[in-house]
Amino acid sequence: MNVLIYLVPIALALGITALFAFMWSLKNGQYEDSEGPAHRILSDEDVKK
């Protein structure tokens, strides 16, 4: 049971770090254009004739 003294704070720190990373990615616009890549793969503008 003494191991819980170490594991609980480590788990909380990892969870807070993951939350911080997720909030940072939201702030930087990581999830703004979710349909752009799906439409880009269908266009053949880069195909040379």
C-alpha cells in the first residue's frame, strides 16, 4: 500500500500534463479544419499532364 503514495501523484501529474497538452492544441487550432484533408485527397491539382 505504500506504493500508492508514489503512484497517485504520478498519475495526477500525467493527467494534468495530458490536459494541458490538449488545451494547448485547441488553442493553436489543431482541430479547426477536420474536413480539409478529406477534400484535398480527392483533388488532382498536383497531377502533371
